[in-house]
Amino acid sequence: MKVAKFGGTSVASGTQIKKIKSIITSDPDRKIVVVSAPGKRFSGDSKITDLLIALGNAAFAHKPAGELRENIIDRFSAIAEELHLPAQIVQEIDETIEQILSSDEPDHTKMDALKSIGEDSSAKLVSTYLEMAGYQAKYMNPKDAGIIVSDEPGNAQILPESLSALASLREEEGIIVIPGFFGFTKDGQLMTFPRGGSDITGSIVAAGVQADLYENFTDVNSVYTVNPTIVQNPKEIRTLTYREMRELSYAGFSVFHDEALIPAFEAKIPVCIKNTGNPDAPGTMVVADKKPQEKCVVGIASDTGFASLYISKYLMNRELGIGRKLLQILEEENISFEHAPSGIDEMSVIFRDNQLTRGKEEAVIRRIKSELNPDTISIDYDFAMIMVVGEGMNNTIGIANKAAAAFSDANVNIEMINQGSSELSMMFGVKTDKLNQAIQSLYKTYFD
């Protein structure tokens, strides 16, 4: 059995849905399908989920929302007309929007319900199209499928009970089409995952039914060694381990939501990333283990939008609890940190800069000065993080030396360096305006 998940670009239009019908029906092992909401059809287009969020924000603020609602319905109408589907499907989507907006539920509950419409409607359109084409297929709501989640609006987490509940899907006949991105609490309340959560749905379904393979169809032939907008025609990655993929996803690779592989990882389900537009391409396999390779670096990921909080204090290493106290201040100010490299008399904390408003920055600095009495304190913005990833780094001589040489060749100063304790990755902090030249130099060093 295979579970196939199709991303937003794969269901963005009737033409794309025709392609995925061919993919689904070409292999009888593809019994369960998970779909995202319709994505962009072209550059400058809007994703349906973005339109639904905008609709909710406008409606809850008592602002005109008619045009947004009309745009959403027009998108679904265009898909239905291209596939020659009954107009009733689109009418039901419009009625669902009306029911949500006019309900007495709290705004956060209504927003989750609105956001789920994209995936839910995609699943109904795809299943109906398959049925009308003569295939045994049916739509299945996540509640009926057994996707049980925590009570956290917009940030739901899969509960362990889902795995046993999903196992019964193996006995279903025909093709089952399940909407991604949302599930239901034990009390029956709809909750959405974080953005990109359709990958989480695909992964948990694959784990629950113990699929032989989880296929994630997107708009690229494979995972690339580096961001193709920074390096032209980068090499493709044929095989990754789960750990490598998770590191790369966290650090900026957008093929997967960085939490998505956890259910598949725990169930040891192999994953194949494939292209809807070129399904015969081999894609990238993500597996539990792979043979050691001479060139252990598999990818270079990067992301922007970081800030660094730096404090120094003479004899910091002798002061009990100073690291805990610093992190506690951040916790109490509702700031989650990403990394915390330290020295004998100094410590840095790296976090996403969007967590720090001006008022919060002033509060953090004031508290650190008052409670920790540091010699120096500063906050620097405009940082980018670069992650060099690969299994086997700990057994390969010269990996760090090559990275340092690459930064030197590119005339880029390393602001921060941190090597993971697993020695699966090396992370470097640089100023954002130096990111591209650093990435290009690293790629040349490791892959050319």
C-alpha cells in the first residue's frame, strides 16, 4: 500500500487535478490520497488558504469581505467547470463558508474552520472527479479517518491514539481521498495544524496504515543540494536519511514542513519526494538508514530572519544557574530560542527576530541587566543561518576545514558557529547580505 500526498500546486487547477488522477490510477497500490488546498497557479497568484485567512480577518473585523469570498468561490468554480463536475459541489462550499461566518463560535474556532475549507474542498473535488471517471473512490473526513489532535487552534498536534484509529483504513476498498491540514479533538472540535500541515497529515496516515511507501508529490523533481534560487542547476539528492531531511527542513528547505516526517520516521516508513509534472522521475528517497558515502555532505540549507542576544560576564562559568536564568527570562517574555552557543565568559542566544517587538526588546534588556548583571549585553539583527548537513561528518576528516575555507574564499565573516552534538550538521551564522555569496562558495567547495 502507498499513501500519496499532493501539494498545493498539484491541485491548483483542473489541469493539475487531471494529472494527479493519472498518477493515482496508474498504480493500484496508491490506495490513500491526501491533498492540500489549491495553491498558486502562476507567479503573483494567491493560495486559497491565504484568501480564506484574509476573509476571516476581514469578517471578524466587520470589514467588507464580499470580494474575497467571491474570489474563493470563483477559484473553486473554475476547477469544477474544467473537470465538468456538478455545480452543487461549489454551492456547498459557499454554504459552508456562510455557516461558519454566521455561527456563534469564537473567532479562533471559526478561523480554523475557514482555513480547513481549502483542503476539505480539494478532497471533495478530487474524489468526485475520480468517481465520475469510473473509479471506486470516496472522500473521507479526517474525523472519520481517525485523525485525533490536541486542542490547540492553529497549532494542533497529532495524538498517539490516531495511529490505531487510522489502521482500519487498510480494510477500506477503492481509493480514499483525505483532506490534509486538520483533524478533530476528542471532543469533536475541528483544529488545524501549523501552516504546511498537510505534510503532517500524509505522514501520520502513512504511519497509521503502515504503508510500504509514503509519496509526497510536489512541483520539483527531487530535493536539491542547495536552494536553486541561489545556485543555478544544483545537483539533485537521490537518498536522504530522516535525520538529514529534518535538519534541512528546519534550516530552510521548503519541500517538507519540518515536523512532517516525525510520524513516518517513528514508523520507519520510507518516503519518496516526486514531481506531479514529471512522475516518472526517480525523485528523492528519504529512509531510516543509508550506506556511508565518501562525500558525506548531502545538502546546504539556509534561512533568514534571525537575531542574536549576546551577554558576557567575567567568571560566568563559575556562576551557578546563569544560563538557566537567562533562558527563564526569555521564556517568561514568551520568546523561544533556536540555539545557545556559549564560551567561558559569554553566551549567545539565537532566536527568530519576529518574536521581539521593540517593547519586548526593552523589557528583556532591562531584566537581564537587573537580574544577571552582565558586563556586556547586545542584540544584533539581520542574521542568516546556514546549515551544512550530512550523516557521517564525525568520521570524515576536513569537513569543517573546507567550510572555513569556503567562507574565507567568499570574503564572508562567520558571526557564529555551532556543531550539533550528533555531528550530523554544522551551523554558521552570517549577516543576511552575505548569505548568497557564502552559499555559492560552500556549494562549490562541497559539490563542484
